[in-house]
Amino acid sequence: MPANKKLKWQVPFLLVLIVGTVLILRKQAPYQTDQGLVFGTMYKITYQYKENLKEEIEAELQKVDNSLSPFNKKSIITHINNNTDNTVDSMFTRVFLLSKSISAETHGAFDITVAPLVNAWGFGFKHSSFPDSTMIDSLKQFIGIDKINLKNGKITKKDPRVMLDCSSVAKGFGVDCVARLFDREGIKNYMIDIGGELSMKGQNAQMETWRIGINKPIDDSLSVNQELQTILEITNVGMATSGNYRNFYYKDGKKYAHTIDPRSGYPVQHNILSSTVVARDCATADAYATSFMVLGLDSAKAICAAHPELDAYFIYSDEQGKTNTFFTEGIKKYIKK
């Protein structure tokens, strides 16, 4: 048979073989979708696997809750906050060490000892009346990650009134725990979403890169706004968004948002409306997204410039009060044309 005729015969055969293989794989490993409630928010997880893993997923998330949720009366963090036990587990250790590192990097803009202030402003796990300046100054005496240490699996405090709130990193860490579960199972394609904190790997059911929308930062306390600022085509990363357009309240005509600056003791009033961070893992992205809300645009840009492994997309209010965007060079490859 002439070479050119042989080649013409082989090409369609190879195409049929490839398509057939893909169809067989699809049949063997369907895409599963699980959803529910965790950490006071919704989760939705899609993954390609031969069987449903919802039970295993929720068991993993329960471990995170048992370690890091201040709303769980029997959790490790609750015992630490109440000074009833100072022994920690591996999950708590990971989050604590990451938090301490990012706190140093951001000069205290990120600090998990912010719990007393978060509670005082009405956004935490203990309810309080609206704080005055005297109360804020009093609480600031025991704010600071330098006032708490971890050694040999035990926490020690310089002041028993020091309390922890890991809500700015725990959801992202929960996402990473599910991702590690999937990696152990050999799952190659998944998207994990816990309250907007995400981890993506591989492709979706249409064999395309995962498409993730960034919401416009419109005041939306009921979480019904679906208007998108942009869409990212993105995979094999962790991603988190922080903003003050959902968890807030008004008092005497002034808006008070849930992101508290640990250094001043007050809710942030910076020009960033929404901070989206892309990193190797979701916990890191989660912590930096919160940090950038506290730091403001210029300082956030400086940290991104110093850390090429981080990418960010900021929606902010400019000097004329108009909504504008800034994104790092690395984000450009993800923005859907």
C-alpha cells in the first residue's frame, strides 16, 4: 500500500480510537456533584470518579470543623479560647503556622487573634453591643499573634484573654483538605467550592478548563446577586475572594463591614471592594484575600509584586468614586476573551 494512502487510512482510525477511549473513560468515571451546608455556608463539589464520595467528603470537613470552628463547642479552637485545653491536632497546626507566616508578611494586617474585636463588632462567635473607643482600646491589649505560641503540640498564651478566629482561612483550608482527599483517590478532575473559596484541577464534564465568575461587589447581604465582573478560565490552583459587600450592617447611617483591621481595631474603610487571590492552595489564597482587604490597594500591589507565586484581581473605588479594576500580569492568562 502506498505510504500516502496508508497515512490517510491511519488518521481516521486514530481519531475513532481517541474518541472511543474518551467515551469509555467517561462511561467508567462519571462526574459526581455533591452539595450541602458546612462552616455556616454552602458547599458544592464536582468531581470525576467511579462512585460518590459525599460521605467521605463530609467526614473530612467535619474534622476541620472539630479543629477550627469557634461555633463548635467541642472544637480544639473553642477549648483554646476558653482555656480548657491547649492540645492541638495537625490541622490546627497547619493553619496556625500558615497564619503566623502571613501575619508577619503583612505586618499584622492578617492576625487570627482578632477574635475579641470581631465579636465586639457583632461578626463573631460571641455577641456584643456596639463597641466604643474605650472598649476597642481595651481589647487591643490582647490582640497580636506574638501573644500566642505553639510548641510540642500545645498552645501557650501570654494573656488568657487572647482568643482565636480562623474564619479568614478555615474555609480555604477545608477546600484544601477535600482536594487532598481527591488526590489520594487519584481523582484528576474536580472543582471544590466552599462559600466561594475554590480549588480546581483538570477539566469539567465538557472537557474544558473550569470557568469561574467573579461577582460584581454590589451590596448583597442575601447573596442573591449573580452579576459578574469577569470570568476566569482556570485550573490547577486555589482561589479565594474576600469582600465587604455581603457581611455588613448599617448603624446611624454608616456601613460597618465584617473585615476588621487587627491593628486599628475598626472595620476597614479602604478602597478595595473585592479582593480575589489565586495561589497554589486555597488556604493561602483565602488568607491573602482577607489581608489585601485590610491593607488597601497600594500595599496589596506591593505584596503581589514581591510574591510572583500569587496573582490577584482587585475591584476598587477610585478617587472619583468610580468602580475600577486592577489585576496582576499573571491573571491575564485566565481572563476569558
